[in-house]
Amino acid sequence: MIVGKLWSAIRAQLNKLANLFWTADPVAQMQYEYDSAVDQLKEGRLGLEQYRALVERVTRQVATNRASVANLEARVKAYLQQGNREVAARFALELQRTQKELAENESQLQMHEAAYNNNLKKIQHASGKLAELRAKIQKYDADLKMSRAEAELARLAEDFNFNVTTDFGQIEQVVQDQIGLNRAKARVAADLSREGLDQIEAEETVQKAEAENVLRDFEQRMGLVTPETGRVAESAKELGPAQKVKETQR
């Protein structure tokens, strides 16, 4: 009693597992059935080829019997024309056995030909059905893939809600915050790069003024300038570099 219940429970679970695999990928299951049918058809075709070889062998036997019958008939007639009835009777007896064998072989040939043609029709019909099944499997496979894609697109259409309360909306907000942070860092770096430029430019101006004064002194010592140019240089000296920078900035 307990063993029977246990076995029933096991069979129920196995059946449940089999149904799970059966429905998990129906197209693959159909393809498996199709492949099995193709293998069976190949075996049937091989058997048909062997059967056709038998038919061809019986056909050759019939042809041989017919040739023997024709030969024996000619001999019986020839010996009868010669008046040799004893030899003609011996060939007539052999002719009778050959004719009987021919009748049997012709009957076998007719039966084998009919069986071969029937099996040929069955295999041709099965081949046509398999071709239809292959086309149907391809159609079902395409329909299943298309329906899955449509279902996925429908789900994505629902999930692609740009509301901030959704996961996608929150992720989008995080991306925008990161973009804003990166832009802020770039702006700060640009602003900091201007720091100290005014002081550097002022120092460069002072250096240029000092270099000009040195050059004027050199020109005066070497007599390369006139007194008027010298007076301009003297006034530049009196102003001094810092005062000249201020005057220039004004």
C-alpha cells in the first residue's frame, strides 16, 4: 500500500518534470519529433532500396526463365520436325518445369512490384508530410520569436516611464547629477586657471620697463641717441618702473 502510493507520487513528479521540459521550448520538441521522423524515414528508404534489389533479382530470374522457355520450345519443335520424339519428349518435360518456374517467378515478381510500389507511395507521402512539418516548425519558430519580441516591447513600453518615482527615472536623475558635477569641476578648473594672471602680467610689464631703461642708458653711453632722446630717457628714470607701470595702466 505504502509502496504503491510512493510509486504513484514519484510518477506524478516525473510526469510534472516531463511536462515542464515539454512546454519549456515547444519548437525544440517539435524539431526533435521531426528529426526522429526523418531518421525513421531514412531507415524506411534504406529498406525500400533493399527491397528494390530483391525485385530486380526476381526480374532477372523471370527474364532468364522466359529465355529458357523460348529456347526449349524451339528445341522441342526442331526435334519433332526431325521425327526424334524421344529427345523432343525429354526437352518437353524440361520445358514444362521451366514454364512452372517462370509462372512462380512471375507471380512473385508481381507481388514484389505491388509491395514495392505501395511502400514507395507511403515513403513519398511521408516525405511530403515531413516537408510540410518542417515549414510549419519554421513558421511556429518565427511566430514564437515575434510574439516574445512583441511581449518584451510591450513590457519595455510600460517600464520606460520617465517619472522620477520609477527606477528608470531615478537612474536618469543620477546620470544628470553626475553630468552636472563634471561640468562644475570643469568650470572650477577654468576659473582657478585665471588666478594670479594679473600679478604675472604686472611683473612682465615692470620687467619690460626696466629693460627699456637699461637699453636707453646703453644708447646714451654709446652716443646712439640725441639729447632730446636722452631727456625722454631721464624722465623715464625719474618716474621709476613702478610709477611708469601705473601711468601705463591709466
